[in-house]
Amino acid sequence: MSVELIIQSGARLMEPSVEEGIVWETARKGVPGKLTFKVVNDDPLTFQEGNAVRFSKDGQNVFYGFIFTKKRAKDGLINVTAYDQLRYLKNKDTYVYTNKTASQFIKMVAADFRLNVGTIEDTSYKIASRVEDNKTLFDMFQNALDLTMDNKKEMYILYDNFGKLTLRNVSKMKLDVIIDEETGENYDYSSSIDSNTYNKIKLAYENEKTGKREIFIAQDSNHINEWGMLQFFETIKETTNGKLKADTLLSMYNRKTRSLSVSKAFGNIYVRGGNLVPVNLNLGDIKVMNYMLVENVKHTFYENEHVMDIQFIGGDFVA
């Protein structure tokens, strides 16, 4: 295994002496990709915040971003944190837009903020009207993608592909990188009814015309007997679909929540937040044999080893 890390300061390219243990992290949404590494503080080495960083493994591009933080210690090493282009989506602004798809909105904002754009898939669903006031670009984009998923039932993943802002349908992000007992050194699995589990849904509507409170209830008596009553309560603003909403919420929350993470799996640079990866693990009370969504992944590159820690979501499995 060979890795290459280049820092660019103006027209000058530098290949510093890097300690092993380079870490690259990505998540499905809401945070930029991050590269952290330690370089030996040699006299000829001069680089600053804002300088570009390129990282590759075995000739394959992995990360392109910019230095945001440098830390020094007595050991003569400089600890460096670099982020990819998504770091600039933390900027806040206000936008009002009408009759645009999420992909059109992303392209428009990206142009305003001079972001480099790659492949942006057409999300097709047009958002009639939207006001985003004093929000981060991350939140604005995610709101548009959430509205698209609610109406089109399709998920899209926004990420930085080696310096290019990229949007892809999650169905096109499947990998044939199997995670099982052989490829993962260890896993951490838990099941719980302690968080986001409800077997009774109670919705209340204050009817101003009649002066009475209307109640809509959906519940599972079997799970109430098994777990005790776990009630979700909410006041709603309209009564038209009150019972339907209660039934829908019960179908969503009337189950155990599970979490699954795998540590020190064989590394593969194509695994990133938002990928669908086949998982085949016997977890004791259940056996997983299907594609799962990568919520976040941490790659660590040593001198002769590349491993990754992955958190999965999907179905009953939550972050």
C-alpha cells in the first residue's frame, strides 16, 4: 500500500513527511469530509490555513480539501485538520425560491458561493415555494432533499467527490464491499426501547369552533403488555388527517431501535457516508443479510494497513 499527501501553497507543491495514522472521515449528511494527519515540522516546510491538500492511496484519489487548523506540540509534529469543500456549506444566508427542484437550488447556491460543481443528478420534483431565513447552506440543501424524499420517495446524497460537489440518488451508490465476520474485526450492536420507541400515539387538536379538544389515538396492546406503555403525545394544528397521522406514527415508532457499528474492517476507499453496503452478520437475536446505509465512516491509513470503522442505519437500525 502506498499513500501520497500533497500540500499546495500557491504554485508550490510540498510532499511533507507524514506520520502514519492518516484519518479520513465522511458522513451521510450535515458535515464535511475531514482529513487529519501529522507532519514533521521541517524547516523547508511552510504552509498556511487555506492551503489545498490532496490525498491518494495506490494512485487513486481519496480527498481534496483545505487546511483549517494547525496545532503544534513539543514533539516537533504539526497536527493538521483539513476539510473538503462541504465545509463552506456551514455558511449562513437567506434564500427565497419558487418552482425549483432541489438540484436546481443546489446549483444556484453553489454558483453564488463559487463552489466547484460536478455531477448533480436531476431530482425532478419541483418545490413550489420555500423561504430559508438565516440558515446554513447545509440545512437549506437538506430541507430541499427532505421535501424531495417526502414527495418522490427517493433519497439523494450530497457529497464532495475530490473537489467536486456531487449529488446522486442513493440507489446508484451501491457497493460490492461485503461486511461480514471475516472482513470486520469487531462489531458493536445494541437493541433498545429506551429512545424513539412508542406503542401508544396520542394526538390532540384544539377545536376553536366547538371549544373542545379532539383526541386521536393509535396503540398496540400486545407491545403495551410486553414493554409497558410508552406514549408519544403531540398537539396538531389540523384535524383532517388526525387518525391517519396517529396510525402512521405508530407504524414508525412501535418497534425496538437498533444500532450497529463495525470496527477495523478491511479498508476500501470507495466506502463513504451515503453508500449502500451489503452486510452479512449474525447479531444473536437477528441475522442481517441485506444492504445497509453507511451513516458515517472513519478510514485510518497506516504504513501497511488500511482499516475503517462504519456506523450503519436502515430499517430498525438508527444512528
